[in-house]
Amino acid sequence: MQHWDRVEAFIEVVRQGTFSAAAHRLKVSTSHVSRLVGQLENQLGVQLLYRTTRQSRLTDAGALYFEHCHQLFDGLREAESALNELQAVPRGVLRITAATTFGERYIAPLVNDFQCLHPQLDIHLHFTNRSVELIDEGFDIAIRMGVLKDSSLIARRLCERREFVVATPDYFARAGTPHSLGELSRHQCLVGSRNSWLFEVAGQRKEVRVEGRWQGNSGPALLDAALKGLGIAQLPDYYVEPHLRSGALRAVLGAFQHHDTAVWAVYPRHRHLSPKIRQFVDFLVERLPPTLPGEIKHAFATAQR
């Protein structure tokens, strides 16, 4: 049977360079460490270390044994650390950035609920529609929308999000209803912060460049322009849901709606994820609904008829 205290003593002697330094690290006597290593050598039937009065040096067998054993102990320590972090209380400052409208409406209340559960945690919440650089700008988590670009960051899906192409019934009565993506070029498109709209054609992502006499970087302003019949817009579900239900807006081009424009929690890749980040992301996943409300699906289906 393996005696792990002997292996641990050997590993520390190699790492610390001397028996006395290893003993100090393990909080035992030097003679105890020497005895453990000697017992390990007798057990294995090989000499692991060349001993001198000042230092110890690995034999070939010792180098081979150390190469395999230290990885086992590192793995055990990581496992213990992971379990400790699982039970740890979130502390320090949690810096979060989110898109303005979605963040104010859905993320901020959950952030506040989370701090009520963890009053020892400091919250810094920043709203912007700009894609921030998490590491360079010092954020722990970003709440992002739509199709993510490839990166070294970890992304966890929080909930579904759909983009709808909408306009008023009056606008469609005047300008006609588009049935293909190519017909968008004949319409007054209300352009947001990006001059292209995202669709899905035969299972493939497709971006269509749009133009019009109105352009702005505000979602609420874009919605207001659409409601006043100024043109046709592409907006996410949380903007248009009540207006689809009421009939103030109609949705078109449903056959080309992209099906992977979710809401994501994005955070830097760490070997050990801090409790504040892990628990907050778990909290968001638990509290945000995973799919669209039934009302908006019904409203969209009705609008397509």
C-alpha cells in the first residue's frame, strides 16, 4: 500500500532543495522528512536522491519518479482548492458591463438581488452598447448579445434572444411587404449602430447591408422611429414584444430569422474561477428565462399571416 506522506516528503525535498527546507514547508522535523524519504526508497527498492550535507540531488530513478508523482499531488491540491472555492463566499468587487437597455431592464434587477444575498460584495455596474475589452478595462463579466466572435474568453449562454424585422401596418400599406432579403433595398430601413442586419439562409449566417434616411445608436429611439412609421427596423424581442401583441408593429421575413442570437455571460478564462464570478453567472442562468415568452411567439406567428 502506498504511503502518501512519504511521497509528499520526497516531492517537497526536490522542490525545496534541502531536507531542512522541506521540513520547514511541511512543518515537521528534518529527521522526520529524512526518515520518510528513506522509507519510500526502501519501499520502491531504488535510490531517489543523492544526499550531501548542503543539498540533495535526484538520481535518474528519482527524476523519473518525481516527474510522475508531482503531477498527482498538484492535481490533488487543485481538487481541494476547487472544492474550497465551491463553498466560498463571494467577496471583493464584482465589475459587470452590459448593453444599456437590456442591462437596465433585466440585468440590473438581478444584480441587485444578488447583492442582497451577498452584502459583503461590492458591485460596479456599467452600461454601454460598446463592446468593451474585459481584461484591459478591468471588468469581470460582460453581458453580450447576438452571435459572438471567436475569442479566448469563456461564454455561457443565459437565455434566448430573437431579432425581429418590424414596421407599422401603415408603413407596409404604403411601401409594400418584403418577402425576400433582396427586397429590403427598396425600403426605408432604420439603421442602428450597425449598417447590416443578421439573417439565416439555408442554415448559414448572412449579413445584409441596409440603408435609409434614419440612423442612430439608440434602441429606444429606433423603436420610436419604427412606431411612427418612418421605416422598417430590426430590433430584439424585448423591444418589440408589446407592440407585436398590440398590433402596433408587424413582423416580416420570419423565414430568415437567425436562430443563434442569444444573451451571453462572457468572462476571462481562469484556471480557478473566482466564487464571485461563478456564483453570479449561475444566479443569472437560474433567474433569466431560457426561452422567449409564449406571447411574443404567438404575436409573431399572427403577424406573419
